[in-house]
Amino acid sequence: MTVETINPATGQVEYRHELMTPAQVEAVLAAARAAFPGWSQRSLESRGEVLRAVGAALRRRREDVQRTITAEMGKLRKEALAEVDKCADACDYYAGHAAGYLADQAIATEGRASYVRYEPLGCVLAVMPWNFPFWQVFRFLAPALMAGNVAVLKHASNVPRCADLIAGVLDEAGVPAGVFGVLHIDNEQAAAVIRDPRVAAVTLTGSERAGRSVAGNAGQQLKKCVMELGGSDAFVVLDDADLDKAVAGAVASRFGNAGQTCIAAKRFIVVEAIADDFTRRFVEAAGALRLGEPNGDSATLAPMARQDLRDELHKQVRESIARGAKPLLGCEPDASHAGYPASILDAVVPGMPAYEEELFGPVASILRVKDEDEAVRVANDTTFGLGGSVWTGDPARGERVARQLQVGAAFVNAIVRSDVRLPFGGTKRSGFGRELAGHGIHEFMNIKSVYVA
């Protein structure tokens, strides 16, 4: 089967590739199984040297990687370069910190010795999305490889060259054959790979629908899985917030990566006392963003990754307006292939898609509340629980509110972001399990207790 990828900025066919045959899939899985014993038995120092070499290779090829990311999913040049740098930094981080995360932990018992040790599971299958086609892969891959696991990647169908380029970077850096493999397969083939006994665990970043399917298949096989799914993050603006900082954060969080970020602020919950002032400033700042050629330096807003995604977003916007939301900015597709302008909806209330659903694109929803208590209630009135931020002139107040948010990450006076030093993941329908930090490297380990009488 031939799959086409379309350049989001031009609408032109960027690349055509064939899905793998069963024999090709078998070769990748067999190579992973053969590579695991040698890779897992290497010392941490040796694996760390390889991971640092991967980081160096990413930095050498950052321009090539940027062009590939931009061509396949439309990311702005500066955003793509920042993504490459973040991946390289993650490789260095785990190369330097894995020994501490994976050291045996002594436990006081009546025995002569008791401790917990961490052992790799084997081959981890990663089902990854297109919105951060390198970072989403490396935030699982760097800790998984440092832990001694091997990995196979089923990437999104619209970023196949990114998948192959990741494999090329790892090969250039000296990662042994079979330690990382790419599977160009469809969902049915992926389900078969999950069932394969050579796959020990599964990680997915994607939609709730994809998470239900993949987690269901993994569960039937009693395999460990990590699910990082959607989000509808609250951006709570209290009445004592510094509005200059809050508006700058709002624009960066909602419209970066064309709004196609699971942890982007999506619901702007603003206390009535400052709602008019915040909204006016937000509209003015967002209105200055400009769509354009993502490989250039003038555009400040990227196109969406695919035209069908833009059409689905606009359907949610139209339905919200039909139910009473007020369009303050944008809210109509751009004339370019997959462009959608920076858009803001006001007067968003329950029953609207802009309130109930994740809007995965450059559309902000403003929800007006009377006070702090109502802000917390509305922030938690969602099926999602990935991230949230609180903006206030009183950090102690912000921390108090942040602790009440039902999310995996709560930030005060800063936008929610993934940081290799902090565990990343959600609750409720945003998934389960964690990536990054020590929690992420432990997800795909056998946590073994050893007791010596």
C-alpha cells in the first residue's frame, strides 16, 4: 500500500512510501530481539557514550532535521530547530543521570542485605504522533535506551521521513543494529506487533481513541503500557495577575506549534474583574501573528499539519458559535492549504465543543468566572487532566490553586511545558504512566526486590 504525505504549506505531495510487508516487519522484530542481550549487558557508561554521540549527531544535522520536520508537518523553522536541540539535550541528560536513577536502592530489613534493582524489559514498541515528530520519540527513546531496552517505532503516517531520519541519526552515532528499528505500518499491522511476544511493552502518545485501541490490545496481552493522550489545559488568570506576563504566556502557549500541542493552554479561565482587560490585550497580541512560509523568518504562526485536521477544527468552531460563543478573532480558514489564523472565542460555556472537547489547533476559548473558587471548579470540569497553569501576583496563592487542579502538571506564572527533569503525563482521560525524569526511565524496567537472609 502506498501512502502519500502532503506538505502543509503548499498542498503538494512531499513523499510517497510503501507500507512494510510481513517479511520486513519480521526482520525488524528479529533484529530487535537479537540486539537486546548485547545492548542490555553493556555498562551504563558505554550506553551513555552512545547516547552522547546521538546528541552530537542531532546537533550536526539540525538543519537537515529542521527542513524535514517543516516539510512533513509544517512547523516553523525556529520551532523545529528548538525541537532538535531539546532532543539532543535529552540524550545528554540521560547519559549523565541514568546511573543515579538506576542505582540499586538499599532497604533496611532483618536480612543481611535487601535492595531494589532495575532491569530492562526488552523491546518497547512506540506509537508516536506527528506534532513533535522528533521530541515525542526522543523523550521515550533516550531513557529507554539508557535503561538497556531496545525499541521499535511506528510513527505517524504523515512523517515517515522523520522516522527514517531518526534511524539514520542513531546509525551515524554508532547505535548497534537492531537496538532501534522503524516500522512503516498501519494500525492493523501495529495491533499484530503489540501481540508479538518479542514486544515487552508499549508506549503511545496520541488521541484518546488511539489510546483506547493500543492500551486495549496491550492489556489483552498483559503488557505494560504508557499512554500520553489529549488535553484541554486550563489557563487560570486571577484578578491580581500581571496581565502583560499573562498575555505573553497565553499567546506562547496557545499558538506555538499552530496550537497543535497536547499541553497547550486551550481554556482561558479568567476572573470577571479583569476579563475585559485581559481579553482585549489577548486579541491584540494574537492578532499580530501571521501565517506564512514556515521555512522563512517572517511567519509567526505555522500552518496546521493536515487539511483534514483544519477542517475538523473549524467544524468545532462553527458549532461553538452556533451555540452562542462569540468569535473575537479569526475563526475562518486561511486561503492557504492547511492554514488557520490565530482565533479567539469568548463567552464559552458548557455544551459547546470549545468547552467540552480538545481543540487541537490555534483557537483559544475564553471562559469567564466570578472568582477563584469558580475558576478551580471550571478548570476541573473536564474529562482531561494533562496540565494547567495559574497566573497571579501572589505565588503562594498560585501554588494553593495549582495544588487543587486535577492534572499531571501544574505551573504557576509559567506556561506548561515538558522538561526532562520533571515527570510528564496526565490523569483522567489524558492517560496514565509518566515520561521523563526518573519516573520515565523506571516505566520500562522490572523493579526487582532482592533479599539475602
